[in-house]
Amino acid sequence: MPYRRLPNTDQARVRALKTAVGKGDASNVRELAISLNILSEARSFLAKFEVAQLYYTRCYEIQSKASRKHQANVKMARLYISHFIQVFNLSVLREEIKENQKELYQLPDANIVPDLTSESALVEWGANIIKGEQLRITQGGIPIYNPTIARVKVHYDIFFESHERQKNYQVQTNRSLDELAAMRERADELILDIWNQVEARFQDVTPNEARLDKCRDYGLVYYYRAGEKVKEEND
């Protein structure tokens, strides 16, 4: 005996409701397998749910597309910030820059590059070295030229703007997903109610495959277990 399976994705939920509403709208009252109340509610809910689903999909696509470009900005900012700190540390070792001036950059005493793995670390250390280099130069220090802080700042600013924009995209995507998720329970309740009404309406139809076809017209989805359909056909 085949078994039905309720939708478990938003696209499948939309498809199930669309099929039921479409079949209901195309049927006259006497042929209708679901109540007019549930049909009306499903029609109204479907319009809102489909808009929410499409809006989330759009938000996610925008975020994903922007993320690919953003990652390139992250990579370049990390490269320049890391390179600048390495050159600065070498200048300290060569005594071209006084060791106590590392405090201007909030760099550790050890001549190492801080962990720049996370974007938050890039935001922090990019700001630190830009501010530190500007302070040191105003105190009469010789600028580092390879790379210059101006060059670092260009890539840092590009990264930072991209970082802030990406955070906004993430907030928008998460908000749209929360709104969509809040509607799923009602979607599942409506689909279950519709499917129960349809199966009850056609429970006396024979043969079994004819009954299943009538139910499928309203969007019900049935699955056969391995070898089950072959056995039914043989019988």
C-alpha cells in the first residue's frame, strides 16, 4: 500500500497548496473534495506564503552573489594588513623603528603577525595599524613604503565597506527566513487538513489506483515502497 508524504521544503509546500487551490477553483461545488472554507483560507494563505518564500529566496541570492565579491575583498585586505605588519616588525628588528612605538599600533611585543583569520580581526587590526602609522608619522617617523599605509587603507576601506554591506544582507536574509519559518506550521496544518478531506472524499473509489489519481489531482504525493508497485500490478 503506497503511503503519502507531507511536504518538507518550502517549495514543496507552495506546490502542494497551489495544486489544491488550482483544482478547487476549477471544480464546481458538487465535485469539490474540500470545504469552501478551507479552500478560501488556503488561497489567501498561499498568496502570502509564496511572497514570503520568493522574498527569502531573493534575499539569499543577493547575499550569496555579494559574498563571492566580498571574499575577494577580504583576501586582499588580509594580504595588505599582514604584509604591512611583517614589514613593520622587520623595521623594528633592524632598529629603523623604535620598539616602544609598537604601542601606537597596539601590536604585541613579540614580532609576530596577529591572527587575521576572522573578519572582525581584520576590522580591528586594519584600524589599529592605520591609526598607528599616522600617529608615528606625525611624531616625525619615516613612513613605511612597501606597502604604504595609503595603499593599505584603500584595500581596508574597500573591505570594510563590503563587510558592513554583507552584514546588512545577512540581517535581511535572516529576517526574511524568520518570517517564512513562522508561516510553515500553518502551511503544514492547511495541507494536512486538505489532504485528509480529499482522502475521506475519495475513500470509496475503486480500483485503488483510480482513487490515488483523484487524490493526486489535489496535490497529494504518494510513495511506493521498494517492489510494491510491481507487486500490485501483478496482483
